[in-house]
Amino acid sequence: MSSIDLDVLLQSVAKRAGIPRAPTAEVLNLVEATLTALASELPTNDVRALAQTLPSPLGFALRASELPGGFFERVAQSALLDLPAATERAESVLRVVGDALPAELLTRMIRHLPAHVARHLQRESASPPPPHPTHANVRGNLASGRPGSAHPLSESRPIRK
């Protein structure tokens, strides 16, 4: 039984792929094309486990792709997209699916996938924000002015010649 809701999955993919107003059938086709290409890269037992985890329409349709080419080329052919668009959108599908899968299945799948595909399935770690940049104190220009500085702009006088 699936714990993933199909409508939520499709909305998440559409939003992440930057196509929030796309027809549901178009997004569903993209998800199916990506999952079919994914199934081609996985052993049978992982494909079965993935099919059981996915919503039933996607799980029932999950099968290995018979199209030639690499992962993203198969997605492009199946979804009828050009390669750059298919790559970008398939990466979005992989991110959403990766976030929705159980950790154990995700770990097993990542072991069997090429690195350029697996990296999109991996969950994004919550890393701390980058440190605030520090700038050298450069005097003599408008950008270095700040409240309370030695020479505030509000108290400046024009230079007369």
C-alpha cells in the first residue's frame, strides 16, 4: 500500500519543475517517463519495492524502459521533450520522489544508480546558512557610508573650488 498521495506528488513535481500550471496529464507523463527510466537502472527487487511504495497508477505502470540511450535521453524520448528540458524536469521528479521514499529503499536504490542520477534522489541535508560576508572597510566612497560613521553623508559639505 502506498503512503504517497498521487495528487500531492504531481503538484510537488510541477512546482519544483517550474511548470505549476501544466496540465496534470503532462506532469503525469513526465513522472512516468522518469520512473520508467529509473526502473531500467535498478535491480528487479528494488523496482518491485518502488512500485509498492508509489501510488497505484504509477506503481502499476512501472517497468523498465526499452528505449536506447542514457537515463536522461530515455526520459526525453518517452516524455517527448528536448534533452535540456527533459533533464531539468527529470531532476525535479527525482528530487520529489527521493524526498517521498522510505530511507531504506532510497539507500538501496542509490547504491545501484549511476552517480549523475543518484545525486538527484538524495535528500538535501539541512546545512547551516553560509557565514555573513565581511568586507574590508574602504573609506572614500558612498557605498562605505553607514550610520554613525566618522564622516556621515548627512553631515557632508560639498567641496568648493
